[in-house]
Amino acid sequence: MFKDIFAQEPTVSVCAPGRVNLLGEHTDYNGGFVFPAPLPYQTCIEAAPQEGLEVYAENFKETKFRDLAVGKKGDWLDYVAGCVWILRQQGYAVPGLRAYIRSEVPMTGGLSSSAALQVATMRALRALYNLPLDDKQIALLAQQGEVEYVGVRVGIMDQMASSLGKPGYALFLDTLSLEYKLAPLPKGYRVAVVDSGMPRRLAEAGYNTRRAECEEACKELGIKLLREVSINDLPRIEALPEPLNRRARHVVTENARVVEGVQALEANDFRRFGELMVASHRSLREDYEVSTPELDQLVELELRHGAIGARLTGAGFGGATVALVKDSKYEAFKAGVKADYPKAGFY
């Protein structure tokens, strides 16, 4: 396809996956624990070296150009430009690239399509210019580019999941130390991603508000990150003013759920892992207030139709849910949810 657009053969071809988060929502920017898994949906890039940017996006059926002396423009090309920009900031000689982008990652479901694009771009640039970067550095630089160039204050989870994730495993990541390990997903079960059909219209504004509330809670507690408090500190947290007490309580209890969830999977206690998913959704709905009536309905239906655990995934305010379902029950699960919630999309 690259040749059809640019009349030359590509020099490199790379891909990076989207992700779904099983547990650990809104904890990454608080220095907490997360437990995402890569999806079988990829963003793929064919590329060749050149000065500046000339990028064709198959999903949008358009080519965009960018002189890298010009700053961000508020479009999808910012995510590609931000990767080149941050590498230059780090002293790497990266002129630019000509690229053909094709993505299978849904763009409105909270499944990290932007991180997949960034990691794929970084992989293409690494290959084109022989950059001495490992996969962890790829993730860190991609996140830095999104924060400093694109201007979105994201945590590190999405880029790390896309860069370090492995099919069949979830990534247990300490976002403070960046220590991580891979934990096998339960055999005989499917991680079902179900889109609510409701775009995440308020996600960016809501995300920024929740992040600011967490920072205010930290000031009240005299700490830098909510990671510094634990379940044992709940009495201090409960004494915070509304809604800071509930925001902090979600983060602290969610960190505990991630740790227990990994232990449950390692002990093959899948039922307990499912219970923790449900508890996570309840906390996101009541303490963090990022759910919606549609997401709540979808989670209830998924549990009714055979899932052992279900919750919203991503920033919330619309988007997708994630459920854990036995392979043998998946078709009945899918049919039942679809009958009761016709807008549902299954990934």
C-alpha cells in the first residue's frame, strides 16, 4: 500500500498493539499499579526516511504534511510529529519520515489507539535511523512526546502496555518504579472488550479534572503522589473534603485490587479476579464518578449473561467495558448482551 501512495518501496514495516486494562484504572498518573493486556488489534506503519513528515492515514483516507519547525496543530499527525520532536530533543538525528499508517485499533473505545500509533512510530524511527533504544525507552519517549508536544498529560501505562505487552499475558506494572512482570491470562477464558457505542465526549475534560482532584488530595495529605498512602491510611483519606476523599479512596483501593488480582491469577483463582473487576467498576462509578448509565447497564448485562467479571476500561465517560468470560460461554454471552443492548460492539 505504501508503494501505491508514494511510488516507492517502504524501508521498514512495524506494528504495535492497542491495549485493554483489566485492573488499575486512573492509578498510573498517581504512581500506582496497573494491569493491562495487549489487544490482537494493531496499528501498522510502513515507512521510509525523508526530511519532515509526509504521512498517509488509511483510516482517514488523507495525507498530511508537516514542517517540523512548526508546532502542533491539534490533529492526528501531532502524535507522529511528537515522536520525532522528542527524539530530536534527546539529541537523536531524526530528519523525519514518509509513512503509510493502517490501524485496526478502535479510536473511540478507550483502547489506546494513540499509544499504539506512538509506539509504532517510535519503532519505525528506531528501525529507519538505527536508534539505540530498547522497548522501555520507546514507551517512555512516546509518553514524553504526548505530554510535552501534544499537550495531553497521560500516564505511562498505555505506552508501556503497547511496547512491552505480549499476547496471552497481562503486564503488571509499577508506574512509580517502572518495574514490571508478565502474568499469564487465564486459560479457557476470553478477555471480551465490549464497546458501549457511546463516544467518550467528556473523557479529556473529565480526565484532567480527576487528575487535578488527585493532586489537590495530595496537597491536603502532605504527599507528592497518592501511591504514598495505602489501605492503612483510609481514616486520613476519609477525613478529606468531598470529593477529594472519594477520589483518593478509589486510587488507594484500586492499587490494592491490582496487587490482589495478580495474586489471584497466579493462584488460578479466576472467580476472585472477576470479583475484583466488579469491585473496581463499583469504585469507578461511585468514588471516581467516571462511569455512565450505559456503561453501568452493559456491565450488569455482561455479568447476567455469563461473565465472571466486568468493568469499564479506559478513562470512562463512555467508551468500552472489559469482561472475563469462559471460552465455552462466549457465543451465548455475546448473543445475550447484544439482544439486551443492541448498540454493543464486540472486540
